[in-house]
Amino acid sequence: LFERELQGFDFQPLPSVIVDAKVSNTTGEYTALTDYLCFSFFGIDYIEVRFLFRTPNTPSSEIMEMIERAAALGLFWQKIEFNNFTACPPQSIRI
């Protein structure tokens, strides 16, 4: 469990949890994470599921694997948006 802030909102940091991770056998670093955040504010429920990958050109099969595992854990979402890294110079997308 960790805390993070939503950009553009002046809320207290929100609790967020990493519910899944894929770790490299060679480096021991994560190659993919699934991050889950939910809260209610004045009766409005907000849910965010983030699929985070170390590389911008992750194969779609790996992305689908993470999505399927998140669904198997009982997470749900209304839509999925993907980041577009094409305009980013390589050094700006290092994690």
C-alpha cells in the first residue's frame, strides 16, 4: 500500500495498492505492475486501474496477460487508455 496524488486535485494523498507485478528473472526489477486506486468523494466513486510497463513497446500479448490477471482478481474498469510514447525521446521514458 502506498499513497499518491491525482494531478489537478488538491486532495490528501490517496491510498493505492499494487495488486500484481511481473518481475524479470535476470534483473529482479519489475517489468510490469498493476496499480489499483479507489475512493469516494461526496458520493462519487472513483476507481483507477493502471497497467504500468517499463518499455513503451510492450507486446500486446503481455498487456492482455496483465489485463486478464487484473480481471481474475476482481478488478473492474470502464475503459482502457494507452499512453502514446511516439513523441517522447528515448531518454525521457526511462523508469
